[in-house]
Amino acid sequence: MFFWLKNKKNNNQNKKISQKKELNFKDNDAKILLQEIKDKFGLDYEKQKLVTLQKIERFAIKNGIGDFRELKAKIDNSIELQTRLINMLTVTETYFYRELGHFKILLKLMKEKNIKKILCVPSSSGEEVYSILMYLQERQQADIFVTGLDLNSDEVAAAKKGCYLERSLHLLPKNLHTKYFQRQEGRYCVSHLIKKRANFLHQNIFDTSFLELGSFDAIFCRNMFIYFNNDKKVKALSQIHTLLPIGGILFIGHADISFTPEGFIKKISNDGNYFIKV
Ligand SMILES: C[S@@+](CC[C@H](N)C(=O)[O-])C[C@H]1O[C@@H](n2cnc3c(N)ncnc32)[C@H](O)[C@@H]1O
């Protein structure tokens, strides 16, 4: 009896060791995979290479894949697997009323310009899109439509659902909690009044289909450039430039870029900086 148990244990251990031996996560294959992620999606993990590769390795093993080369081949052939890998890698932190200064500027500019259609890229789980609509609704600007767009399909699904934990609302004035949300199973769900003026798309800013979204009067592009290298920042800004008319407004997160994008002029105000397409 004891002999049998011991033998079983040894067999399992041997199995684990041989499984480990079969795994082959080589550095050169990792380099090629990270380069592909950077080229396609702009995501540059050079500074967090080790931790990112550990995450990717765990992802591969969970999906029964034994090395980076096999993983690369599989994601090249399966959009579904590629999407799950990208969802796992992207940092999607966001919350309501983040960097409120830009909303104040938008409101002021609405008095001078005809602003009806706004794009929010990236929109992550939707808080930014709904914040813009709530802020404007509070100031009698209800005739606005906001499109949110993000690379992470799980976050786009969450945005469409529009239900949040209380911590996402920590900067939102308390009176708006009851005014624009319904409580459902411990979550705060955005009311129809706001939701009906938002829509969300799963897309990569670098895809050519991004250029087919039509024209927007203002674009919010905040807290995404920190993951891009300089070339990708310039490329993303040129994609955005195409979707704005002359005089269109661009809001960029305060930590995102340190230069004025080509084809824009920079405006400085007490509430923050922004750019106008020229
Ligand atoms: C930190 S969140 C920013 C959300 C929101 N704009 C904000 O300021 O709170 C960054 C988001 O950028 C998205 N992202 C990264 N690369 C992208 C790309 N190539 N195209 C579209 N979205 C991308 C990620 O999926 C993530 O949800």
C-alpha cells in the first residue's frame, strides 16, 4: 500500500519534471514575440521585460503551449488567442472624473465651437466616456454623442455593461451617484439617460479601419501613450489627426507626451493643456 503510494508520487514528480523539460521558453523567440506585440499594438514592454515574459509564459502554459515560438505561430493564426493574450497584458486602470480640467476646457470651447461628436481612445472600461457625458449633462449640454474605443475586448464589454464598483466613483460628486446610477448587486450601473449617448468599439488605434470611423469634433486620448515608444506615439497621433477637422480639439493626458504633435498647435490654460488641429 505504502509502496504503491510512494510510486504514484514519484511517477507524478517525474511527469512534472518531463513536462518542464519539454517547455522551451527561449530568449530569442521571446524577443521576436515582444517585437510583434510592439509592431502591431504599440505595446512596448522593454522596461518590464522580465515580468512581462513571466506573464506570457504562464499564459502559454495555461493554454497548453510549450514555447514562445509556438505561441507566436498560434496567435498569428487565432485572433481569439491573440485577443486573450493582449487582454491579459494591457494595463487598463481608469476611474470617473479623472483629470477633470480637460472637461472644463471642453465646456468652455463648446460655447465657441460646434462640438457634437467626441471620440475617447482609449476608453478602457468606459468611465471616461460616461464622465464626459455626465459632466456635460450637469451643465445643460445634453446633445452630445461619445464613442469609446479600446484594444482590450474585456474592457469594451465592461464599458458596454456600464456597472462599476464604488471605488471607481471616488472622485465623482456624491449627488451624481444617485442621479446617474442604479444599484444592482452591489454595483453602480450607469442610467439609460447617459448610456444612450455612448457607444463602444473594440479596436486597435494602429489598424487602418481606425481611419474609417469618420470625423470627430474633439478627441480624448489620455493615459495610453505611456506604453508606446516615440515612433508609435507619432504614428498614433497621425492616425488621430486624420479623424479631426481643421480646428478640431485634442486632449492628451498630462504625462503622455512632451512635444507638440505635428499638425497641431498647443494651447495652455489654467485647467490644463490641449491641442488644436491646424
Ligand atoms: C490606463 S488605460 C486609460 C483609460 C482612460 N483613457 C483613462 O485615461 O483613464 C489605457 C488603455 O489603453 C488601451 N490601449 C493600449 N494600446 C492600445 C491600442 N493600440 N489601441 C487602442 N487602445 C489601446 C489599453 O487596452 C487600456 O485599456
